[in-house]
Amino acid sequence: MATEKAETDRVPITLALSTIGYLEKLVRQGTHGTSVPGVARTLIEEGIRLAIKDGLLSIRDNGKTSLERGTFGARRFG
């Protein structure tokens, strides 16, 4: 686990009400954070790292940031 703080930025997201309900249950459990945004942040960060490690996400650098491209470099399977 990294010991230094990464640079951060706020990004608004929309989630299904059922997902928010699940995050609220995890808050009550206390296993992934103490607030819905904290739990969501933890799960998103862990999921992205795992997806990169497993080769499900790749970064294609065309000189633009992922937000400028409107994508996070996810590969499509189908």
C-alpha cells in the first residue's frame, strides 16, 4: 500500500439508489469507510487498481488526459 498521499481532485458521479443503499450498509459495517463518499472512494480506487493489475484497463496516451478524452481507457470485450 502506498504511504504517500496522491494528488486528488473531485469528480461528481451518479449512482443507482440501490448502490447507494449498499454503500450505506457498508458504512454501518465500518469495513470500508465512515461515509458513503468514503466507501465509494475506497471501492473505486481498489477496483481501478485491480482492473489495471489484471489487464482489464489500459491507458492509451494520445496527449490528452482521460477526462479530456471522456474515457478512462477501458478496453471493450464483446
